Amino acid sequence: MKFSDRELTLALVTGAAVLIGATALVAKPYLVETRELRTRQETMRQELEQDRELAESRERWAKDMDALRGMLEKFPADQSVESHWMSVMDKKAKQNGVTIGGRKAGEEKPVGDVFEMTIECRDWEGSLDALVHFLFELQSEGAMFDVRQLTVKPKGKNVFGGAFSLSCAYIKEGAKVTPVPVSEGRKPGRPQ
């Protein structure tokens, strides 16, 4: 049996189309997987670069941490600091015209060799100007105070009220502390 040029060309084109279609069906999952691998590779490259930058800046972070530790108040390990921090907060509030009621100190929490205690103030009252000056004075103390939550509600003409959460940082000399672990594995949320 002899094929004409036209039939031979048609058979070759049909065979090529079938071959290309079969190749596409077989190769498609591999192409998708290759794309996903490239995306993961790029993500991991960016994370590696970030980790490298953090490792290189470790010395600077250590110097900054030492400077912050120098700004923190130091207390004996067995001394309760609740009344100290409440009196400091009350004094600053009174100086700036803010009235604080309904306050409660939380538990001491060690964070490495630094301790933290949160004071929950459920009711404060004063003018907006007094509140700003009070918060500014707390902030100017350096690393010791941090207002984590603040609510402000109008109570009357030029009188506001609300609640806030004040965290106090300090050092207890001679206290037994558990060092903060440095993660040797992957960071949370990263692909394993």
C-alpha cells in the first residue's frame, strides 16, 4: 500500500498533534510541581536572607539591649514591686490632672533577666490634654513603661474617661531566671 504525499503529511501532522497532546497531559502535573518548588525556593531564599541579616545585626541588638537594661530600675529579688509601680503611676497621673480609679496589678512575668508586671486601670478620667501629658511623661521614662491598650470615651464637656493597660519593666538583682531560648529550628509558620 502506497500513501500519497498528502496522506503522509496528514498522518505526520496527526501523529505530532497526538504526541504533543499526550506530552502535555503527562507533563502538566510536573510543570505545576516545578512552579510550586520555584515559589518555595524563592520564599526560602528570602527567609535565609532575613536570617542572615538578623545574625549579622546580633551584636548591635546586644548593645541596644544592654543600653535598655541600664535604663531599667533594679530591685532586690525578694522585694514586691507592685506598690512602687502603682505609686509612680499615681504620682504622674496626679501631676498631669488625670484621676485613676479601679486599678489592679497583674503577676510578675520574667522575660529572660528582665521582669514585667502589668497594671490594669479600669477607670481613668481627665481632659484630653491631661491624658496626653500623662502618657508623654510615662513614655519619657525610657524603657520602663509601655501602654499596651488604651480606650478613650467622652464623659462630658472636655472630660474623657476610659481604661488602659500599663506594662512596667524592671530588673530583679539576684533573681533566678530562666534564659529565653534561642530558636535553633525553623520559625513558626515556615514550611518544614
